[in-house]
Amino acid sequence: MLDKKSYDLLSYLLTLTEPETVTTISKVLNQSRRRIYYHLDKINDALPEEIEKIIPYPRIGILLNDEQRQACRIMMGELDGYSYVMSVEERLELSLLYIAVSKERVTIDKLMKLTDVSRNTILNDLNDIRQKLSDEEYDIRLRVSKARGYYLACHPLSKIQFLYRLLYRVYTKDNEKFIATIRKRIINLPEVMPYFSDDINDYLYTELSTIEERLGKRLNPKDLNFMVKILPYLLLSYHSIDFTAEEKERARRDFSLAWERLEYQMAINIAKNLREKFNLSLDSIEIGLIAMLLLSFRKTLDLHLESTDYDDMRETLQLFLNTLQTKYHLSFRHPNDLLNQLLTHCKALLYRKTYGILSENPLTEDIKIKYGQLFNMTKSCIYILEEAWLIQMTDDDIAYFVIHLGGEIENHDVSDSQKNHVVLVCDEGVGIQKLLVSQCKKCLENCEIDAIFTLEQFYSVSDIITSNMVISTSDNVETTLPLLVVHPILTDEDIIKMLHFIRTKGRQKESHYDQQLDKLLKIYVPDCNERYGLKNQIEKIIRQEFIDTSLN
């Protein structure tokens, strides 16, 4: 039976694309080399008999082959929410979530039952939580009293900001096993369950999906899904706060910026329906919280850009774009469209900055690598926006600007009468969609990109699409056409797969290249360990040469 440490090793091995030595792995996982060998033996014992054992080659290390990788993925999938053993970090997150949302008195015994660990472990965890909170930018303290048990002492808005960041970390890790554990251990508690009912979740999703008809705006699909998942936690965390009348009035006024906005009227309507349909009453602070989230989340459509309320913002953005163009001799394909995209993005950005809502960009490091020059250009001019709006932009914020700019920078198109026809599917937002088109055009000159759709749009027109191939950033696409799944910011492996995909028109041909190379090297390098390392280096050089030759 594999335990948590075995699964940690298994999970790490699945991420490797190049060999790593046992010493390196032991440092990354904070385990001794002896323990790594021990857990590796347990993994090998659990592998099916027909699968080759995982061997750590001296001075080279470990790298799973395709069969081992597939078998390990299956083993990972067998770990369900009931047998899942949390890491220390996950256990702290679970305890923090419970303390933040519970309206009941939180005791050590309840935390022991929640996390399935001993009293001493809980006491150590509480000390770790205190230390972590002291390192946070929010002024939050873990306190304990006879009447309330353990609770978070802080300003109400700080608690919401902190909980938002915690939930963002939990859900963006995409660890379904941990999320299932949260559902089992927190969401099913009697005092919490009503907020997480399937009926309420379905209503919220349907209602928020109608924002386009009601407000002339469309939420980014990922942000919409995230809001439905986290809103019950945020509402519960508010209910767990003990307010004086004066503190409650101050908290209400924290959301005063939203009172005059259309989003506030929609939040009032949501509160009305929750009361009438589900007997769930929200007060003015909770309504303000919903409006704040609606204002802060990214939009893929906004029909109110011509409002005079945003004239100053438009002028500032135009100055920013003009400075970029003049300073670096850039040219944009559709300057007016680009200005509108940035205005849509920045309206939400300013609300996020005002309310301290986290805005991480998972693509930032990829963008710095692939579009380093444009990133530095943008960063050198971003002071124009910072000074005008009295905010500070992070690298994550700048990366979002690069996404929009990169999709609009003028390139020379290559025409070809015999182009293949491809449709792109991307749910990552307008900026990422445009950048994906730009990347694909650069990589696939002999290819006509007919359109780019969200997943929902793709399904609505799938019966009339004339393209003969689909490239998607999600593996959830169901289609009879040849399909290739890539990352939003294309990796070298993505580019190789795309070039092969287009040249073969999506037909997957069995390759014996790996076996042929191994057979050839065996003549000159009899030692299997040395041959294994040499083969990996040769393949790496060939991959890079293939990309350079194909794109130049």
C-alpha cells in the first residue's frame, strides 16, 4: 500500500522531462536518499508485472518511459478523497479554512477530528499557522478564547482578502483529491452544508452566466467558475465575524464604490432570489461583497466602454500605447480594438487593486521567457499607468498587458494557396486567445487559422465548421476532427507536436525512432546507463534543431 510519501515521489516523477538523480530528488522532496529508495521500491512493487521497473541509473538518475508514466498516472488516480493523506501544507490550509468559515466554536478536538492527527500535531500546526499569518501582508492574528475557541482576529475586508488568496491557492493547484477532501470534511458539516447545496451552486452559475444580457458584460469563464466555488466560503467567513454596530457600518462602507455600479443592482437581484428560492438571506455587506467580486473579475466583453466615466482611463491608456510605439517603433494591427481590450482589462484591474483582490498570472514565467523583450518594453512604460492611477503593478499584472500587446503586434503574414485549415479553442480570455493566434501564425506558416472559439462557442458551431483540424488549450474538447492539445504559451514540445500534427493532417503515425536510436547506440555504447544518458542528450539536440529549422 502506497503512503503519502510514496505518492509525493510518484507525483514528482510524473513531472520530470529529463533525468534527475536520487540526490536531487531527495533534496526537492526533503527526504533522505534511503527513504527515496524505500518509496521507489514500494512504487515498483505496485507496478503491474508487465511494466518495466523504475531504475535510478548512476550519475544519470530517473526518467519514466511512456509505459511507466501511464501506469503511474493510473496509480495516482486510484487515490480517492477518503484515503487521501494530506501534506503538512494541505493540513494547515484545511485547518485555516475551517477556522475562517466556522460559525461554531473551534476547539482542538474539532481540529483533530477534521484532520485525523494527534493533539500534539494540532498544537504544532497552530504554531505554524500563527507564524504564517505573521508573514502575510494582511494584519491577521490567530486568537483563542473560551467563548469562541480559535478564530481569526482582523478587519473584515482583510479576512476576505486573505481567504480569497487561500482559496485561489487551493483551486489553482488543481489537486482534485485535496478538493474532494475539503468537500468531505468541511462542506458536509451541518452548519456549512446549506451554502454549498447543488441547487444554490447551479442557480449561481446560471445567474452569473446571464450577466451579458443583464449588464452588457461577459465574465471570463474561468473567473465565473471560480466565483461560484468560492462565494459560499466568503459569505460564511463574514458570518463568523463578531461585529459591533460601528464596525459593521464601517465594513458596509468599505463597499461603497460598488453602490453606483450595475454590478451592485445584479448583486441585489441575486440576494433577492437566494432569499425567495432557498430561504438564504444576505445583508447589505454580503450584497456589496458579491458586487465587488463582479467588478473585480476579468471580462471578455464590456459594452459600456464609451461611458464618460472612463474617459480619463482611456486617455491614460492611449498615452501608454503611444509611448510604447514611439519608444520601441511598434505597430499594432488594430489599435482601437487593443485600446478597448486594455480598457476592459483595466476597469477590473483597478477594482482588484482597490479591494486587495489577488491577481496572479500562471503564465508570467512563460511570458518572460518567450516574450522577454516585449515584457521589458512594457515594464519600462508601465510607470505611466502607475502614476496616473496611484497603484503598483506586479510582474503578473505586466504579463497580462503583454498578452494583449503580443496578440496585436504587427507581423507579416505568409500566404500559401495550399494551406491547411485549423480552428483554435481557448477558454483563457481574449488576451490569451489573441496571443495563441499570434504564436500559431508564427509557427504554422502553411496553415490557415479559420477562427478561435471558447469551448462553448465551438460546440455551438461544431456542425458547420469546415476546418479539418482542431488545436485546443483544453483536453475537454469532444470532436470527431483530429485534435491536438497544447499549452496557452507554447512550449518547444508543443511546437514540435504542432508541426507534426499539421504535416500529417492530424493522422497519428506510429514512430519507431526511439527503438531505432537505442538499437544503433547499442553497437557503440554497450553500457545501458551511459547509453540512456547519451540518448537523452541526442534527443534534446535534435528537438532544438528541428524547431530552429522549422521556424526559420
